[in-house]
Amino acid sequence: MARILITGAGGGIGTLMRPRLRHPDRVLRLLDLTELPAPTTDERVEIVTGSLTDADTMVAACRDVDAIIHLGGISREDSWERVLAVNVDGTHTVLEAARQAGVSRIVLASSNHAVGYRAVETDPNLIAGEAPPRPDTYYGFSKAAIEALGSLYHSRFGMDVICVRIGSCFERPNDVRGLSMWLSPDDCARLFEACVSAESPGFRVIWGVSKNTRAVVSLREAEALGYRSLDDAEKFATELPDGTAPTFIGGAFLDTPLGTPNPL
Ligand code: 15L
């Protein structure tokens, strides 16, 4: 029986994953700051209420865990102090607790905003999963930083660490940018399944998007882990508001004043 710990399980992606990562041979241990709905009778779920920034909470949460999907943290631009404390320090706390508990497989939720300043138009060959960071915000910086931290924990301790540069994971794309960057929730679950089951992946940085007709980033690295997307944002194209595709990967995040919490 495998046990997977999901941090930030009450957030947008965590909520979408709870039903999708359900498996008869698996226990999902769901950690969030706020108390999550109790398990239904057909769920194998353990609820942990606490902060990923708290070392004791994390050490206890990692006990008897086979893999961690670390989704928790601040998901958009915020103050430098908060982004450092929650995303960078918090991810260090998660990795350190995992190391102490002997959890050797960690999936880190990185973001397209780690490379938000990469220009779409100058990369006609699709931007590679491991393209060097070009963060667009303090938030994007924190995602680039946790990728580097994951690399360190892999190199020092041999942990398998997969950083997923998630595009836009919502039930459906919200705008024209989403036609390129959408990650359908079902594909997100397929991608996480590949990440937790790939044999000895070592350290990887991969894109997390669907196989969109208007792709601007490469799925090569994700597919090498076993991911097969079955969705394409194009089916929503006629329903979206008019707009032009952004020139940079990060879209509207580039217009966000640094350090200012924003509702995007
Ligand atoms: C992200 O990294 C955010 O967490 C999410 O809320 C979306 O804004 C997404 O990027 C995006 O770029 O659409």
C-alpha cells in the first residue's frame, strides 16, 4: 500500500487532484493549513491540518510516506518576505522532513513563472523543460529557487526530485494564453502519476501542460517520464473572450508590480 503526501491539498490544484489521484492501493495523506473535508466512505484519505513551514508538522506528516507531491505555498505574487518564508523556506522544510523520514520521491510544483520572461516569439522550437530560469515576479523567483533546492537535495542525498513547471491548471482555459499554457486537471493527474511511478528519475525539470495545438513549451521531458496528455485546450477556443496571445510565457504576471499581492 503506497502512501502519498500532498501538501497544499486544499488549494486549487490539490482540490482537483483529490478525486483524480484516488487509487485502491493508495492512501492519500492530505495536508493543508485549513481543515479539509473528512474522507468519504470510499476514500482512503488521511487529513493533516497544519503548516508546511512548521518542521515538526512536516516530520510527522512525512512518516510512512512513499512520495510527496508538494503543491503548498503562495500561488501568485506577494511580498518578498512572504514568498521567501512560505515558498523557499517552506520547501526547504518539506525537503528536510522528507530526507529525515527517508522519503525518496518528491514532486515539486514549480511554475511557468519561473521562466515567465522567456519570449514566446524567439523560441519557435518550443521552450525546453529545463530552460534556464527567467522569473517574472518574486513568486517566479521562488519557483526557480525551489528547483535549485530540489537539485541540491538530489545531488547531496540521492532523492528523486521532479520539478513540474505547471502552466495554467484549471477546469478549462480562461483566456487566449490558456490555449497554449492549459494543463487539464485530468492531464495533471496523469502527469503526477508518471512522476511518482517513473523508475529512478533522478532530478528533472519538466513542463506541465496539455498537448495543446498552440503549444509554446516542450513536452519532450515530461513524455520521457511516461506522461501522455489526452487533452488539448483548442476545443475551448471558440468559447473564449477575444484577445491576443502574450509575447512572454508569464503573460499578465509581467505587469504585476513586484512584491504586491495580486488576485491573478
Ligand atoms: C501560476 O503559477 C499560478 O499559481 C496560477 O494561479 C496561475 O496564475 C498560473 O500560474 C498561470 O500562469 O496561469
